[in-house]
Amino acid sequence: MYQNQMMDEFIDHNSKINKFVSTLEERGFIVQEGELKYIDILKLVSEGVVDNAMGNHAGAPYSPFLLPPAPNKHPAEGQEPPIGYDPNNPANYPPNINYVAPGFTYKLRPDEAVVLIG
């Protein structure tokens, strides 16, 4: 019984998320999905890839959100282009700095938002 209740709750939350995304898209918003990814920051510092551990606590996982490039922004090396990307558009913004991992650093324009669900 407990497992069925958990599954029902998951399905209910998932349908609410899908409805939220659909509503945003219907209202003209572009919705792109990022990812939460574990990064071994201490290894990257030890290898000289980055110059600091960004306040990481030894033994604690470091899991930043990695965001896709915004619309009208050139992708950083290792990133997929954003939805509707036209590489020849002179109005495209420059890519974000590729530091640690693609999507780790980002700048938001006044017409952008990050929505975390979960």
C-alpha cells in the first residue's frame, strides 16, 4: 500500500510539473532543462583545472546546477545550442565562460529566470 501511495504522489507531482511547463510554453516562454551534476571539485583543483575549491567542504559532494545557454546566446564549448539557435544572428550574446563544466557559470538577462522544481 505504501509503495502505491508513493507512486500516486510521484505521478501527481509529475503531472503538475508537466502542466506548469505547458502553461509557460503556451504563454510564450521558452523552457529549457538544466541538470544537477556531481563535480569532483577537489580533483579539478588538484589537477590545476580550476584555481580554487569554491568553499567546498572536504568530503561533501559538490553538485551545482548546469544551465543550457539562453536563447540568442552562443553555446560555450561542450554545450548544445539553445532552442531556436541561429549561429549567424548578429544579435547573439557571447557564450558564458566555460569554467569547471559547461553551464556552470551563467548570466541572466532581465527577461530570464531559473525555476528549480523538486
